[in-house]
Amino acid sequence: MEINNSSNPLIGSKTNVQRLDSPQQQERTQKSDGGRNLDADRLELSVRSREISHIDELVRSTPDVREMKVEQVRREIEAGTYNVKAEKIAEKIIGGYLLDKLG
């Protein structure tokens, strides 16, 4: 085995290696750069925060029970016209069983 010979594939391979910094190292580099990129990060977090707040408001304003749907099903049951496919019932039973097994 010759170490000084250029025929060794490991010799000189350091020039082809690129360094990949972790997100924490990149953040430290950005902070040491005078904080140029910190304003963009704050803007991103602020926009994201407003989106989450808006979604939270929508979820809270949605009623727990869809009264119109419940009333429609109630009328169909009373009239004897409510029809459910057996496949749908089987899917729900099997799905519930599988969820119980996982939990």
C-alpha cells in the first residue's frame, strides 16, 4: 500500500468534501453576521402566528353539532327513508376495531 502515491483514492479526497452545517450552526453564523437575516425570521414567525390564530378562531366558531344535518337525518329516520349502505357500516366497524387495537 502506497500512501504517497496519487493512485490511492483516499488521498486528495478532502478537496471534494463539502461541509453541511446544522440549522443551529447556520443560526449562529447568521447571528454573527450582524443579524441581517433575523428580521426575515421574525416576519415569517409573525405571519405564521397570524395564520394559526385565524385557524384557531375558525375552529372555535364552528359548532360542535351540525344541527341542520341532525334534523335532516331525524326527519328521514321518522319517515322511514333514511338509507345507509352496509359497506359504510362495515367500514366504520372495522375502522373502529383497528383504532382500538392501535390504541
